[in-house]
Amino acid sequence: MVSKFTSTALAALAVATAAPAQANDLRETLAADMPELMELYRDLHANPELSFEEHETAAKLAARMRALGFEVTEGVGRTGVVSVMRNGDGPTVLLRADMDGLPVVEQTGLPYASTQTATPASGVTTGVMHACGHDTHMAGFIGAARLLVDHKDQWQGTLVMVLQPAEEIGLGALAMLDDGLYTKFPKPDYALAFHDAAAPAPAGTIGYTPGYALANVDSVDITVKGIGGHGAYPHTTIDPVVLASAIVMKLQTVVSRSSSPLDPAVITVGSFHAGAKHNIISDEAKLQLTVRSYSDESRQLLLDGIRRVARGEAITAGLPETLMPEITVEDPYTPSTFNDPDFSESIAAGFRQRFGDERVMEWPAVMGGEDFSQFRRAAPEDVKSMIFWISGTPQPLLDRLEEDGTPLPSLHSPFWAPDAEKVIATGAEALASAAIRLMPNEGS
């Protein structure tokens, strides 16, 4: 199939990007909306819900989208919300925000800090917090929706706005696609999203990455078998702790000696459990790994390498075939996020025109994961996609970083409290302005 996104189409997009935008018009409207958007943000921040449990969050946001005139469908992919607005003939643009919080006890000290608790799949009751900033994503999303409704005369086409569940466990986008996102609703030509960032850059700075932006995320479990016995008589055993330790060390050669040094790859052993008593050699050890890569080929190389190392070390230890390690790769996994390069550069050029060169910069790819990737992966010949970053780092934290090297809190930290107003305002304006450029009203 020949992609409908030709160089001619991208050139036309670049011309549209370079045309004078209604920056002041959008910005003035957004300024009037910000008090209400900040009130929404504080409510969302104080009332987070875990993955696939976003019932109240989805309901309150769906009500707002209905009030704006969208056709709204709830319960897509369990707790997702799809809102559609048709505004004449033209392209279809999908805008996405994620809704779920994390099992983290908040320690920001904010007056509207979350005191919510929940019991996730682990069975351990915990605090719940928007430690990844999804509350800013949702508030910015509603802000963009309001801007696009208020300025319908500036765009022509179909707007599909997706509130996605369960991004934190990498399952929400796939759940919505499996539930008919691209068959029951208009299939997008373009998909856009933003994510707040704990970056060493002023709040409101936009970062973008053409090409691979975020990594494949694989979770791998290895059960290492052994022959147990008394700790005083190790010669009568095959110690799974020693064997598993050898596997841990050898795994790093998969990255350093099997993978190209020009192709980023990570194998991290995050958990090692074995035994229950000082003087007993167990007959089993369990390893839990996170594996990161960008391309499908690199991913397969790493997974094959893990299997080869585990089996090879077990053979070296003298284990029989019946006691070879058991390896489980979690399925589904979170695939890498690929920003279509020409499309991303065109969108970034529009951002530079609107926000200024000092607020828009190219950032390096990261090894974190984002299941926004699924929206392009489901139809790579049809959907051009881009996710971009918006720094949320408050200025006092930047000052301390410069003065004495105090590290910034990361996303998922119980101390992460972004400069929400700047993230929301930037996100709303960026999403709305990009959608208008992608769906220009030629008669306006």
C-alpha cells in the first residue's frame, strides 16, 4: 500500500505551518478558560484513580465533552472515552490524554494533595497519586477541546478526542483499539499527544524527538531451577543462587557484546528472590527483568539473548534438561513510540512560530515507555503520529539544580509537583493550534 502522506502533502503542511496563525486569538480565549481549567486540575489531582479504575474521572470528563457538543461514547476499552466532533470535510485528527494515577503515597505538601487509597493487583493497599502528571494532561486536553469548539471557524474536518485508561500499565491504548477505536469511530490521519516532563528546562518548554522517542518495554520473568540441600554441604547441591547470579552478570554481555553500540539497549534485573533460611540452599531462584529497546529487531535480539544466556549458564552448572530455566515474556508488551520524522518537524515548526524558538527544542530519545505508540502501530501506513514533551519543572527547583546540584524529582516520584498552570496552558494551546494547522479551513 502506498502511503497517502506524500512529500507534496508534507510540503503543504509546512506551508500551512508557516502561515500566520491566530496566536493571540487562541491565547486570549485560553487565558479566560485557565481559572476553570486549574480548578479541574486540582480536582483531578486530589482524586486519582488507578489503571482501569478511572470510572469517576472518565464520567466527569465525558460530561464536559458532552457539554461542549461532542458525540461522546464511554466505556471504550473498559474505562476509555471517545469524543467526536464533525466539522465538514477534511482530515481526521486524534488528540489523546491518559487518565490513570499510580500506586504512590503523595509527599508534595500541596494543599490539594491526594489522600486517596486503593488496592491494586498486588493486593497491598496503597496511596494513589498523579505522580506522572496525567492530571495536567487531562486539564490541557479539556482546554484544547474548548479552544477548538470556540474556534470552529478556523478548522474543517473531524476531531476525535480520546481519554485513554491504563497507560501506566501499558494496556489502555490496546484495549481501546481492540474495542473498535478505529472501526466504530473515524480512523485518524494524524494522532497527537503531549506528556509533562521533569526536565532541566523552564516550565512550558516544548521538547520533541523525531523518529524513535520512547522504548519497547518488556517485562521478563526467569525461574532458575536448582538442586537444594543443606547450606553446610553445598557440594551435594546445584545452588540456584549462584547460578542465578551468574545469569545476572552474563546478561550484560548481551547488551555489550551482542547488541550494536549504536543501538540503545537495556537489560535491568530489578528483582532477585531465593531461599527462606540462612542454612538452606533453595531449589529455586526468581529473577524479574525490564528490557528496553527501540526497533523490533533489537527487541528480538535481546529476548533471544536472555534465553540463550539462561540456558547456557544452566548447562554449565550441570543441570539436567528437565531443570532448564523457565522464561516468561509478558504479553502484551508496550511497543516503542515512533514519531514520524517529517510530520514531527512540521508540527515543531508550527510550535516555534507560535511559542518562539527558545521554547521549542529537539530532545534526545529516552528509554521510558508510552503506549501512545499503539495508535500509530495499529495502522502505520495510515496514521502519522507524534508525542511531545512539555517541561513542568518549577523555577525554584531549576534554581537549586544550578546552585548546588540538587537533583530534580522524576516522574513517578512522590515529590513530583509540576508547574501545572504552565503545562496545562502550553499543552492546550499546542494541541489546539496543531489540530487547526492539520485541518485548515481554506475559506477562513
